[in-house]
Amino acid sequence: MRERHHPVPQRSAHRRRGRPVRPRWPEEIARAAQTICGFDPDLSLGLTVSLDGFRADHDHVRKVTGLYDRAIATLENLLALARATPNLTVGVTTVFMHDN
């Protein structure tokens, strides 16, 4: 068994039991990404923010008012962090479907 050298963050933007973790605040995701990237400069972390269209469409598809604004804030925070963190890549994912 491999010995752990770093503590695992309690709240992070990784998957838990196959479902995406959805922290409440964009700052939590950026902090978790910074912590994970700080473990090892050779570690590469890629994060994507899912957008289902513009504000009204996104919130309708996700059934959460204000979620589009949180997604955009998360994207902005991650992009700012990625400029200073060479082992972090950030992207956007959109799935085209009838609802959007």
C-alpha cells in the first residue's frame, strides 16, 4: 500500500460515488483546485464547467435559479487560478439537447 504524503481535501470538486460534487460556492472549487494542484507540480488537473446555454436555459435545464451565475463565477475563478497555476487546465462543456 502506498503511503500518503498529503492530506486529501474534505470538500473538493472531484467525483464521489460516480456523481459530481457540487459545492455551494465558486470559491470552494477554486480553493480545492489550488490545494490539489499544490500537492505536486507534476500533477495535472483538468476541470470543466458545464453550461447548458445562456442564463434562463441553463437554470431551466438544471432546475436551480441562479446556477448559471454560479457556474460563470466558478469559471472566472478557475481561469484566474489557471493563469498562475501551470498544472491546471480549465474548460467548458456543453451538451446539446432538446431542452437547451
